[in-house]
Amino acid sequence: MDFANFDVDQIFGLGDDTNPLLWLIWIIPIVIFMFYGQRIQLQITSGDIKKNIEKLKQLKEDSRKELIDYIKKELKPKTDPTEKLDRFISYFTIMPVDMDPNGIIPKVRHIMRSREEYTRSQVKAIFSDIDLLEITKVQNLLEVATTLQLLYKIVNHLFLTAKKQNNYPLILPLQMMLPFIMEEADALKEAIPALKHGQPIGDGIGPMVVGKMMLGTEKQKVAFETVWSQTEHEGRKLYLLKAEGPLATVGRPGDGVEHIVSQYKPDAIIMIDAAVKLEGEDSATVAQGFGAAIGGIGTDRFQIEEIATKNNIPIFAIVIKQSIKEAIATMTKEIADKADETRSQLYEMIAEHTKPGQSILVVGVGNTLGVSQ
């Protein structure tokens, strides 16, 4: 064979549309993708999802281990709590029937509070002597471990179901949601050191602002793990409300607002809370708006909106923007430094929307871990 005269065009027939080898080069991949395209895509996608599932598994195991180690080493329980804690971590909550939406909020509130009270009583039973701060810290650590386990179970279930059925479209929603799930899981993992050491978290910026305003005033308990006090500003009476610090709790702001409104009839309600920032927004940005600024499952928000509507009281909001990770991890200096600016904007809002002689209810919403008053 004369390699000197080797002609690529002649061998592959690149200049001849009828060359069978060229047809095979184009047709075989098309046939393969027609019959096996979804399986190939499923295998490619599965590799990336598997890595995230393994990471989720490791995160949930690490959170469980850190919870058990913290309790054994720091709190000295009467007996080995591992078995009981594993049962707590596997707890689930069944939401009430929602076919008839009338009255569903009280049912949800009842179920969630029953769960909180049961968990609190069971945590107390593990120890011979434990203070309220440690109880709330253990409750929050349990919530982190429970959430991570639930995320792992759901993601793994969806993945295995799609693999079992060889169904690529079934795995697409999981592939789209997985980045957000992993972001939340990483944030929960980052929250554990702050919870263990009793350090303020980003979500505590609302209680921090109101807590500073409470300094030097007489604090009174208004609801479960919730306190309030009175002060004045430029001829206006301020009712200050926040969760009872430095406990790891959000308190019951709905009950607190309902009590103060029924007793004192304020002319306006201003709520201060952390808010998840949008991509592209700067962290620690302070923004003003209208409506009840409060997260959670919605029971407290409904309660506040209901009482405000009945009494025709406007609700204003100030939020401090932050990422999910910043909201539940140790509070950054950038966010903490916004407390004074937030208070200045609060006073501006009071001056703009109320008159001397009127009264305003100021609510600091969020987990008040490490934030006193």
C-alpha cells in the first residue's frame, strides 16, 4: 500500500454523499440516542446527584454525631441518650386535613405547639438538671438533625424511584431543585457551631435591634418565651416586643402582639426581621416595606394580620437582607453593624407614619439566641 498517496477524502468518501461508511458515522449515533438517549442522560445526571446524596448522608450523620457528643460531653445526661435522640430525629408531623380551609390555622398551631411541648418535656427527662437555655439549644440542634435527615430521605427516595423506573423526566425536577436543597443543607450544617456555643445568628438581627432599645426598661413576660417593655421616643409611646433572650427561641410573637393590641390599642405596628436576599443583592441591606415581616409556617403571621385587621392597625416592616447561610449561621460583623442603621430607619418610619401622642408596637422577629434585652 502506498501511504505516500493516502487520500482521506477517498477512504471516507467525504466528497461522495452515497458513501456507506459516512452514512454509518451519522446514522449509528442517531439510532443510539433514539433508543437509549434517556438512559444515557439518566446515567450522566445520576453521577452528579449521587455525589450530592452522599454529601447529604454525611451531613445528616455528622449533625447527629455532633448532637449526641454535645449532650454527652457538655450536659452529662443521667443515661445514654442515643436511642431516645434517634427516635426524636425520626419524628414526623402530619399536617391537618385542609379540604375545608376554614379554621385550619388553629389546627396547625395546635399540632406544632404540641410537638414543641412534647419535645421540650422529653429533653428535660434526659437530664437530672438542665437550664432553659440548654433546653432550647438542644431543641434547635434536634431540629437541624431532623431536617437534614428528612432532606436526605426525600432526595434519596426521588433518585432511587427515577433509577428504578429508568425514567429521566422523573429525575429532572430533582436535578433542578438539588442546588437549592444543598444550599439549605450546607447552611444547616454551618448553624451547628453557633447553636452549640450560644452565639447570635443572622436571624437574630431583629431581636438585637429591639433588645438594645429595651436596655434599662422594665421587662415583662407577655407570652411563652416572649417579653415586652415600654419606652418613649419624641412624644410617642413605644411597646417593644421580642423573644426572651438569650434563649435559642423565636418565642410566640403572635400571642404577644395579640395581648398588647387587646390591652393598649397601638396606632401602628412595625416589625423588624431578617429576610432572604435575592441573588445579586448585597448582604446586610436594610429595606422598608408593608405587611407582617415574619417567617415560619405562617401561624404567627396569620395571627398578627388577623388582630391588626380587626383593629384597623397598619403594619410596617423593616428587613435586613441576608443569604440562607448567613441567616442561620453565626451572625457576621457586617450584619451586626446594621443594628444602629436599622434603629435609625425605625425612628424615621415612626416620625413619618405617626404623630406625637400616638403609640407604636415594635416587634423584633427572629431567633434570639445569644441576644439579651
